[in-house]
Amino acid sequence: MSAPSHGRTVRYGPWVETSFKALKLVPELLDVVAQLGYTQPSPIQEAAIPILLAGHDVIGQSQTGSGKTAAFALPILQQVDLENRKVQAIVLCPTRELSAQVAREFRKLARAHPGLAVIELVGGQPSRPQRDALERGVHLVIGTPGRLLDHLQREYLDVSSLRTVVLDEADRMLDMGFGEDVGRILARLPLRRQTVLFSATFPDSIETIIRKYQKEPYRITVQTPKSELHNIQQLQLVAGPKERLHALAWLLSEHPHESALVFCNFKATVSEVVEHLGAAGLSIDRLDGDLDQFHRDQVLARFRGRSIRILVATDVAGRGLDVTDLDLVVNLELPNQPEIYVHRIGRTGRAGKKGLAISITSRADDARLESAAALTGQRIKTIQHDADNDIGLPALLQGLTAPAEMSTILISGGRKDRIRPGDIVGALTGQSGGLSGDQVGKIEVQERLSYVAVARKSAPAAVKALNAGRIKKMKFRATLIG
């Protein structure tokens, strides 16, 4: 799509390193950025932050993983009025997972904002606690279109003080059928506001929103340097539709992994894969739109904590999925758009580490594979499956039944109980817990719940110790969830 004629275009080519200080951020935020270890802004941050601080509308286009959340979060935090406990910014996201990720980023960047109230308005959770929180007053709202529109229509959400609305991954919201809801939400917001769209792609369907709801926006286009994908080895294996499950098992066997993410185009395919591989004893689970929020959070916590080795997901569920040190990404089916292919494979090969992405394809996928290769700037090498030496699907699956290295424990307390990760570590490694530090893995503290990964052999003893002891002098229930 061409830039709208009523807007202004900023194209970012070669990137010259600058500093966050040059972006006119206040000292408090500069200190937070430094504490988090960010040395210089990414291209989208460098381009967008000054424009957003100046109050202009923005259309930001950059790939996933480019730092766009901080690009809009930092200006919002700089301008929020903590004394006015009313909604001043709304961020709309296509999925609950992305909403949770954006909320985490805001809270991480808001260390210098004591008392900042952030709420997630998403489906799959009871609406009454959300309503109660809105009545008490919040500064920032992050949510999905359906639930947020519901609170607006019921007049639980007061937007009289709203300054900024952000549509994050706007293309996916429209792809998922949220276009009408998004339009209704924007129509109910104050006319005097800043409207910001961020996305990896901008199909023609977004033109209507831009023309109807934005005022002379700046369009910021940041091309992802193809060098950022050089850490990812891209391969393809040709297999017919009826051979894909066998091909997947062979790939998982041929490429040892501690964690693998398998993408499918449809929920029915996800269910089929998980049913077959789970019945064979593999450490596997699913992430798709049929899961409620509580179970989505559990699955993600277990996968990030390495107590699930294989996660099978759709693109809708995979949005906002951020996993450290992901070994392997498999496209069981190629997506229709090359940008989605880049998003999928970009889950691996992060922070300078090597990654591996393999697509199971058929001859009918040639055009889509060529588009993906052109976008990444890399040749996608074809690997061969020697059928004559194949040991057969049952034997392949039998060889993949090694358990995950960790187990995950659910604790019935979170941020609202003033629990911090260090408190959980202390409870597990102190005199009553008895674990060593290297037996404790990833910890996630949510609003009312926490998840902690521990070495699988130590998990029963850890649960027992947590239930017998205290965290912050309070009793919480600990449950082993896998």
C-alpha cells in the first residue's frame, strides 16, 4: 500500500547509532532504559519516539522483534499524569497473548512511575474484576477489541481523559475479523486524541481506518535488515499432505532440540498433531484460539519454563509468543503471506544465537516459498528424507519421548500480593526449600498467580516445601502443573 496522500512519510534506510538521550526522553525514563541494559534505540524507536512525543499521529511499519512496543510505550509513559487516575492511553491488540506481552513491557518500563495502574481487558477472564478495577481507576488499558468494546458499550470504561490510542499489529486484527469492532471503538473515543498504528504489514484494508480516524499521520517505514535473519538457518523438506506427520516426527528426530515450536494454519491441524504425538508419549501441548486465558497462560508458562518440549500453535495464538533460547521452529504448513513466515521463523535465532527453521512443503508451495526467500534474502535449502532407511513412524515417536528437563509449579499469589521473583527463589533455596540455585528456572509473576520452573526431579519436594512454608510471611498454595 502506498503512503496516504494526506500523511507524511519517513523512510528509514541505513541506521546510524544514536542514543536514547537524543530522543528527548526525561531523565527518569533514561535511567530505566539504562537499568534494563538498552544501549541505543532500534530504528523504529529512533524514528517514532520524537514524533509521538510531539503529539502527531503515526503509522509505524516494522517487523516483529524490532522494538515497536517500547517505541509507543516510552512516549505514553513520559506523558502520563499519575495524579489523574483515569484512562489516558489504550492499546488494542489482536490476541490475549500479545496483550499480556505489551502489559509486561509497560510494567517493566514503568519502574520510575510509582502507582501506575495498568489493566488488561481481554476475553477468557471474568469481566466483573475488570469492571471493579476500572471503577477504582486506571491509567493505561491494554486489551482485545471484543472485551474492550463491551466495557465501552456498558459505560464501565471512561475515556474522557484519553490522549492516545494504539492499534498494535493492526493487520492481524483485521485478518481476524475485528475490523468492525475496531471501528466502533475508535468512533467512541474523544476526537482530540493521538491515533497510532503499528504493524509488520499494511494491506489495503487498513487504508479506510487511516483515512477515517487519523489526522495527517507520519508514516514510518523501517525495513528489517536481512542480516538480522542470518543467525537462522532456513531449510525445507518436501512431503505430501498425508506424509506431513511422519515428516514432522523425522525432523524432530533428526534435529535434537530442548524446545520446538510447530506452526499450523488451522486449529484442526493443531489438534490432530497434538493428539497423535501426545498419545505416543511426547512432551507436547497446544496453543490455539479454543483455550481460555487461564489455560493459555499455563501452557505458555510451561513452554517458556521448559517443562513442555514441543508446542503446536496457530498464528493467531502465536502472536506475542516470546520464548528465550528456542531451538527449532517448524512450519508444518506454509503461511499465505511471506511476512507471516518471517514472523514465525523470527521466534528462533534471537539475541545473537543460532536458530533453525524448517518448513514442510509440497510442490504447490513453490510460489510462497520463493516469496519468503525473497523477503528474507536467503536461499532456503532443500533437505532430503531417505525413505529407504526410515525406521517407521512408531519407532521415530518412541525415540522422541524424552521428558522435559523442568517442571512448572503454579503459586496462588502474584504482584497484587507484592510477590517478586526473588521472594520465590528465596522460598525455594532457603533452609525450608532446600533447592540449589541451578535447580530453579524461569519465574513469571502475574497479577494474582506466579509460575516457577524447577528441575523435574526436585519438583515434588519443591511443591511440598512451598506448601509447608511461607512467601513474604504469607501462605500460598503451590500446585505442580507439569
